[in-house]
Amino acid sequence: MRLKEIAALVGGTLVGDPEQEAARCSSLANAGPGGIVFLEDKKFVPQLGGRRPACAIVSPGMRLEGINVIEVKNPAIAFATAMDALHPAKKPAPGIHPTATVHLEAKLGHGCHVGPYASIGAGSRLGDNVVIHQSASIGESTAIGDNSVIHPNVTIYPHTAIGKRAIIHAGAVIGADGFKFLTGEGGRRIKVSHIGRVRIGDDVEIGANSCIDRAMLDETVIGDGVKIDNLVQIGHNCVIGDHTVIAAGCGIAGSVTIGKHVTIGGLVGMADHITIADNTFIAGKTGVTGDIGPGIFGGGYAMPINEWRRAEVAYRRGPEILRRLTALEKKGE
Amino acid sequence: MRLKEIAALVGGTLVGDPEQEAARCSSLANAGPGGIVFLEDKKFVPQLGGRRPACAIVSPGMRLEGINVIEVKNPAIAFATAMDALHPAKKPAPGIHPTATVHLEAKLGHGCHVGPYASIGAGSRLGDNVVIHQSASIGESTAIGDNSVIHPNVTIYPHTAIGKRAIIHAGAVIGADGFKFLTGEGGRRIKVSHIGRVRIGDDVEIGANSCIDRAMLDETVIGDGVKIDNLVQIGHNCVIGDHTVIAAGCGIAGSVTIGKHVTIGGLVGMADHITIADNTFIAGKTGVTGDIGPGIFGGGYAMPINEWRRAEVAYRRGPEILRRLTALEKKGE
Amino acid sequence: MRLKEIAALVGGTLVGDPEQEAARCSSLANAGPGGIVFLEDKKFVPQLGGRRPACAIVSPGMRLEGINVIEVKNPAIAFATAMDALHPAKKPAPGIHPTATVHLEAKLGHGCHVGPYASIGAGSRLGDNVVIHQSASIGESTAIGDNSVIHPNVTIYPHTAIGKRAIIHAGAVIGADGFKFLTGEGGRRIKVSHIGRVRIGDDVEIGANSCIDRAMLDETVIGDGVKIDNLVQIGHNCVIGDHTVIAAGCGIAGSVTIGKHVTIGGLVGMADHITIADNTFIAGKTGVTGDIGPGIFGGGYAMPINEWRRAEVAYRRGPEILRRLTALEKKGE
């Protein structure tokens, strides 16, 4: 693509040669002829180390000596847009691999790809251009919307509903039984069957080896635009609001209601039956045992982040506090 | 089923129409004609919102105007029993899928189902009515007891022993090598081979993408009736006592001995070579580095839960403590 | 093997019968005729309980009445060496299973084994004696070095490079997209495409169901000799130095640089863009949000381990501190 085309695509202003060609995006460390880099802030210029990319996408007003720039209000989004244009995701060719097992009572839309050893159960319906990769297991009576991609070794239990443009990474498990046991005679654990399902909205991405349990009754709901990282556990009957983001390693117990536009850092744990308000931000490794939000929270036991930081400072000064307290006591004797 | 049949099944007393039919279980929010709900406590009645289920399973003495009730000592267990009767788990038909690979030297009992792309290694023995789902990998010399269900994409390493009625959810890995490395010259890590195995008792459920490592020598043991949630790590040579429950995201290091009837919340970490007594209860996110129990424990470093709660209150008051201490010091000058 | 052969193999000195045969390694609890045990310290002798193994591998100077010993400077390494000699890992026979899918444009070295339902994508190159187990998915343009073993249900995304003698346990996912989203209009999350790759050195072991994300641009790098336990998350663009060890359940966010010979306990969380120095030791469950090392660290918020221990003691005495403070205040009134 020529720089003038890229500038138009990203809604930016080109300062430089409009006919210059760019073929790829790169990091500053691997910048070179024909490449486009992203430079949000002048402080990162030294990382270029004299390399000469074809163009840098920059914040308004930034100039780089001898390098074409496209200035744009949000250079990060512009660079992501350029990436998608210059490095489009490779889509596997439509068709059902001869080794795949598609049930006669499953329905596939136009342009679907079903990879080797994948299986699609009875009564399932795939939209158009859905990609099912190797060894993915799509249970019975499952719906998957247009343009969704299911990566290898994913397991979708029966009766799951997945929206359009979903990306489900390798090894994820959607719809396993929730973890609910009653205690019977002699402390024996009695399994509570799960007859609910998982319903996932549009534009959702679910990370590798993450797990979303089906509801006991009714539905576990993942809203539109939710992004879930790798190795995340979502318990039965949770409801995750639209455009919420959950980083790797989180464990969300059952029946948790999380609002919209919530941001949850890595390794956060949440107890069951709590509610997180819209727009809440939860720092990594926080433990949440009650309703919180909106606001910014952190700590082993969630608290407003500034309170937590001050408490943490005092925690570190605990030995000093003990010494000062003992000194005062001696003085008073 | 008629309500009189359900009342008999769950050992409860019907107050209402014995001939009324019920076809399904539902939540209060989705209650309706022909449905059975579960109402342990009067305080949940508003959630019914005027809906009229065929019947409610309730605690002794509870009455609902115009709704049949079955009263029973433990309504939660009764409802679970009704669920199993009205919504029996769908068992796949017996038979070996033409794409499956069953070694000539493997033995299968009566009524087994082996799904597409599943493989069963040499010398393995399956009991009766075992279900092996798609792409599950059952290694050599492995035993699986009657009525067990192995979900898709599970990997069972060779020489594993699994009891009866096990449920192993998708993506779980049983019997991978434990994590033990010695440090050699130049800091090079030397792998210690693992020649032990995993032995799992009867009535065990293991969650999606959980991992149980084989012993270095001897056995990693999961007792009867143990229930393990998703994304749990059990290290090599652990021994987990009967009817113990471990919630999602826990990491149990090697050679940990956990007693019977222990309850472990989510995201708990345990250091290696420790012992947890029978009937211990460990709150979510606790870190355990030494022997504990019986009793109830919590905290980043495990402590009796009431001590932990009080310590946590003081932690939050740390900044206040510092101010008060400084004020006292000034006063004394 | 005869004891004189084992002594020579492990570089130790035999005190006892050189012609005695030994056939297997065992624990102290299962010691018996023909078996070799490992006894680093006299204090473990009672665990033998009068059992009579063929030989014990011991620290220099240790003697056991009536039992042959091989004394050696590092008995743990010697025992591991004996284990490998007496219990060599069973290698599956070379050959491509008839159900496997190997792309015409993939290249395999000598002696490779490709198991049932495994798939190897276009342009991929396997070295000699590589083992690909059941249902493993090897994407396009991926390189795997000599003698590496890929266990069942592993997913390797396209363009990954893996060195020699790698062991990748079941369910691991290498090369999924990193977790990076920008926020667009209305709080909508915009995916940033990932066009980088994962590069893994020689002698690396990766645990079951662990995930290593591809770089956004450039590479996520796992150095030589790195050992990663089960259920570990390594974010995009991380660089892990040679011979570093990461225990189960850790979550390492994006762009973290970890030095060489670092030891990281279980369930540790690391924030993005931080640097860990060579030879750092991080205790289990530590949270790391800034650059640290070298040294030994622990705590919810990483601190030098001795400071952390003292702070933790003061934390537990928090309620006592409050009481003493209040008493002082009353006294001063």
C-alpha cells in the first residue's frame, strides 16, 4: 500500500511522500525500509536507533527527521488498523476436511471451514464463514454465529450459543458442568446436575485454556464485546456485561454479576454471588468477596486503590511501628 | 412424573394435588406450568414474581398460596434428586466410532462408547458403560472403572488408574510428569524422570483443564468422592483424602497430604510437603506453607480465620495507626 | 544392571557387592530386593522401616547396616541418572499413523513419530526423532528441533520455533494471540492483531495446559533450558532467560523480561513491562509490579524476603498493636 492510502485508511494526515510504498508493520527495534512503525511519544524515538522505516504513525504534531509520518489523534488504533490492512489474518479455505465428523442434522452456513478431526453434533447450526479448527468438539444443539473462529482442541459442550465474530482460542472449554455439590450422609458429596447453558454474545474473544461453566438452570451469560484472556475460570450462572475485559488467571466463582466496561487484571479472584458495578477497574491479584464499584480497587481484600496503597505502605512499616510503640511504652513506664 | 411420584422419590410430603404432572425443573425466574422450583427459604419467594410452577420443593412447614409444595428436610438434595429424574444425563449410544483407535490389546467392558478420534492404548482396561468422548487420549496400561465419563480432549497419560463413576471434564490432563529439576553444572536444570502414576478413586469429578501430575515414584492419590473444579493443579505425589473438595484455580505443590472432607476455596496455593488435617476448611486465595487444621483458615499466609479477619481490620487501619503513633510521640516530646 | 555398573555410571563409590543386580528404582516406602533407593540424609533412614533394597545411593560417608551403598557427592543427581538408566522413557516407534494429516509441504527428519489425529501444517519442519502425539496440532511454518516430544492435544499456532529436546506436555497452547485491546468509541474493545511468534530454545519443558502467547510484533522468547510447570501463562513479548524455572499457576503479563537462572514459585503474578534480574528467587504467590532482583523476594507486593517475613509478623500482631496504642493514648489523657 502507498502511504497516502494508509493515511486515508486510518484517518490521519500524511507528512511526507504519498507515493512511498509500505508492505509491513514492525517494532521500532526491527524497523526498516518498507515498514511502518508506531511512535506515540517522543521518548521512544531512541529505540529506533537510526533505523529508517518507510513511515511512522505518530501523535499530532510529532515530526521525525527524514522519516515520513502519519499524524493521527489515536495512533495506537491507527497502527492496529494498518496492521489489519497489511497483515490480514489468513483464513483457511472453505470446506469440510474429509476426516471431520459433521452430523447429518447439523446445519452449516456458506463458506465454513471444518478442519481435520473436528466434530459437529446433531442439531448444531453454524452461520456463514465459521472456522472450526482441528480436533475442536462442537456438541449437540450448539449455535455459532457468522465469522466466528474456533481454534484447535476447543471443547464446546452441548446447547451452547455463541454469537458472531467470536474468537475462541485453543483448548478453551465452554459449557462444562458448574461446581456445585451438596453434602450428604457421612460427608459424601452429592453432585448437582447442570441443565443450563452458556450464551456468548457477539465480538467476544476467549483465551487459550479458559473455562466457562454452564448454568445449573438458565444461563451463564458473556456479553457482547467481552474479552477474556488465557486460563480464566468463569463459574456457573455468572453474567458478564458488555465490553468487559478479564486478564489471565482470574477465577470468578458462581453467580457473579459483572457490569459493563469493567477491567479486571490478572489472577483476580471473586467469591460467589457478588456484583461488580459498570466501569469498575480491579487491579491484578485482587481478592473480591463483596459487591464493589464503580471505582478503582486493589488488595488481597478489595479496597479503593488509594486506601490500599496507603495500607500497604503501613504494612511494610509494621516492624518499625512495633519498635516505636515499644519505645513509647518504655518511656511511659 | 406426577407430584406424588416425585414426593416419594425425594422422601418428602406433598401438600397439594398428587396427580399434577411435572416435566422439568427450573429457576424461580423461569418458573411456569409443569415446572418444579426449589425454595429453601421464604425470603426467596419474591423472586417467583407471581409465576405459578407446578410445585415447589420447600423446607418443612413452608406453604405457598395456590402452589403445590413438597416439604422435605433437605430441599436442596431433594431438588437435585428431582433434577436427575426429570433431566437424566444423555448417554451416548454404546459402540466404537469408526474413526477411533482402540489398541488390539485394550479391553472394553459392556456398553462402552468410544467417540470419534479417541484413542485407547495397549493394555488398557475399561469397565462397563464407560464413555470416552472425542479426541480423548487414553494411554497405555490405564484402567477406567464402570460408568466413568471422559470428556473431549482429555489426556490420560499411561499407567493411570481411575475408579468407577468418574467424570473427567474436557481438557483435563492426568499423569503428566511432575515438576522436579535438580541444578547441575552452570545452573543447568536436570530433569528427574517420573515413573510413578496417578490413582483416582470412585465417584471423583475433575474439572475442565485441571492437571494431576504422576508421582516420581509410587503414586499420586485422589481419594473416593473427591471433587476438583476447573484449572486446578495437583502436584506429584500428593495424596487427597476422600470427599475433599477443591475449587477452581488452586495450585497444590508436590507431596502435599490433604485429609478427608476438606473444603478448599478457589485460588488457594499450597507449598510442598505439607499436611492438611481432616475436615479443614480453607478460604479462597489462602496461601498455605505449613501444616494446618482442623479448623477454618484464611489469609495470604494461612491463619485461623477469625485471627485473619482481625489482622485484616488492623491492616486497613495501618495509616491511622501511623498517625496516632506519631501524635503520641509528639505529645511525649 | 550390576551395582558396579551403576556406581561407574553415576560417578560414585560402591561399598558392598559389585556383582549384585539392581532392576529398578523405588521410594523408601516401597524398597525391596533388586531395588535402588535414594537416602540423602540419615534422618530418612526410619522411612526404610527395615526393608532391604539392593542398594542405597547416599551422601559421602553414609553407611547402612547390611545394605550396599553407592556414595556420591550429589546423590539426588546420581539417583536421577540411575532412574534414566533403569527406567528409560518408552519412545513410540517411528512412523506416521495412517489417521494423521501431514501436509505435503511439511518436512520430517529421520525417525519421527506422528500419532493418530495429529496434524502438521504446510511449511513446517521437524528434526530427527521428533514425537508428535495424538491430536496435537502443529500449525504452518513451524519448526521443531531434534528429539522433541509434543504430547497429546497440544496446540502449536503457526510460525512457532521450538528447539531440540523440548518436552511439551498435554494441552499446552503455544502461540495464541496476546491479550491487547484498545478502547474505541462507546467503550468498544478493539483487538490488536498479533503477527509475531514464539521462539523456544533447546532443552525446554512446558507443563500441561500452560499457555505462551505469540508476540504482537517480533518474538516471545523462551531461553534454553527453561522449565515451565502446568497452567502457567506467559504473555506476549515476554523474554525468559536461560535455565529459569517457573512453577505452576503463575501469570506473567506481557513484555516482561526475566533473567537467567531465575526461580519462580507457584501462583506468582507479574505485571507487564517489568524486568527480573538474573538469579532472582521469587517465593510462591508473590505479586511483582516493578523491577526486582537479584535476591530473594516474597509478599503480596514483592519485597526482600526477610523484610516481608518481619512485615508479616507485624501484620499478625496488628490487633495487639491497636490495643497497645489505645492503652497508651488512655494513659496519656
